[in-house]
Amino acid sequence: MVPEEHLQDREKGFWWLQVKVWSVAAVSISLLSACFIVHSVVTYNNSVYSKTIKKLSKLREYQQNYSSLTCVTGETEVEDWSCCPTLWSSFQSSCYFVSTVRQSWAQHWKNCSMMGAHLAVINTEDEEDFIIQNLNEDSAYFMGLSDPEGQRHWQWVDQTPYNKSATFWHSDEPNDPSERCVVVNFRHPSRKWGWNDVRCHEPEKSICEMMKIYL
Ligand SMILES: *[C@@H]1O[C@H](CO)[C@@H](O)[C@H](O)[C@H]1NC(C)=O
Ligand SMILES: *[C@@H]1O[C@H](CO)[C@@H](O)[C@H](O)[C@H]1NC(C)=O
Ligand SMILES: *[C@@H]1O[C@H](CO)[C@@H](O)[C@H](O)[C@H]1NC(C)=O
């Protein structure tokens, strides 16, 4: 017969073994989790860091063309930054600049394109409403619409198809085939902003538009 004490010793030994095995398992799992968490944090920081570095180097490239950009970040810090040149106004996916120099439509066309932009193309009523907020009621502003051949075939400078239901002509306009360029202006009698066809060499102000820059 095995003595009582020996039996208890053996049971004790077995119990201790189990405790040891479980302790080793628990410590291993904790270590693994710790490694995983540390790895995730490091990876996340690296990706935020490298994305920021990439944005800043792109920003430096654009600074060769625009002395200063104003950028707005998305919901989280890793999302896209959308930028307009400083002093341009921003609406939806475009940036707008009002040129108060008075010159011909062709000269404005050139000026806008030198800035990587084009004369404003107005696609919706919301866009028209936004643009007129920045204008002076006593001036007329060339936009990117013209009738190059005097055939009343209206063309947008960016090839957007002319959509008659999204136009904002003053009543009784356009009224003269020798007036082949379009301005937006304010009419005092009707107290309304709208479009008017004018001669292309007439000196007027203008509105340039460009796509926002996404970094
Ligand atoms: C800056 O302007 C030049 C000339 O217009 C153009 O070739 C270049 O792509 C522009 N750079 C950027 C980052 O837009
Ligand atoms: C447009 O170009 C003319 C020269 O052709 C210049 O005098 C004028 O300041 C420019 N305007 C803008 C807004 O860049
Ligand atoms: C033309 O403009 C109207 C009014 O904004 C719009 O409902 C319609 O979808 C436009 N058509 C095209 C082809 O863009």
C-alpha cells in the first residue's frame, strides 16, 4: 500500500505542474498581445507619419506654382487635404478667383490659364449663387462661355456641354450675334444677377475657376 502522505505529495505535485503550465500559457498570451498592440501602434504612427511627409512634399511641389495654399483636412488626420491658393474662395470641388483688372475676354482667358485655372464654368444654380456673393453689383465679370462663330452655338471653355436648362440669362438675352462673349452682372431695375452677351474685346473683370488640389 502506498502511504497516505505519499499520495498527497503526488497530488500536490500534479497540481503544481498544472499551475505552472497555465501560468506559462497566460504569460505567453500576455506577451503576444503586448507585442501585437505595440506593433499596431508603431505601424499606425508610421503610416500617419509617412502620409504627412508625402503631403508636405507634394505641398512643396505645388508651392512652385502657387506661393501659398490654404488647405482643409478631412474627417481624420490621415484623410485627404483639399487646398485652394490663398485668397481664392472655395466651393464644392473648385476654387474661384475674382480678377478686378478690366481687360478683354481673351486676355482674361490667358490670365486664368497662366494660373492653372480657366474662366468660370457655371454648372448649377448653387454654383451661380455662390459665385455672385463675391461680386460687385456695379461691375460685369467675364465667364467661360462664348459663341466663337457668332452662330449662337454656346461653348464652355472646359468642353462641358451647354445645358439650356442650367443657364441664367437675363430676360431678353442673349440678343446680338456680334456679342460673342458672356458676362455675369447685376441689373438694377429687376434687381437680379444674370448673364448677358457682350463684345469680347470690351474690357471687363472676370472670374477664374480651378479644381481644388488634393494632397
Ligand atoms: C506647375 O506648373 C507647371 C507649368 O504650368 C506644370 O508643368 C507643373 O505640372 C505644375 N506643377 C504642379 C505640381 O502642379
Ligand atoms: C493679367 O495679365 C496682365 C498682363 O497681361 C496683368 O497686367 C494683370 O495683372 C494680370 N491679372 C491677373 C489677375 O493676374
Ligand atoms: C441640365 O440642367 C438641368 C437643371 O439643372 C438638370 O436637371 C439636368 O440634369 C441637366 N442635364 C444634363 C444633361 O446635364
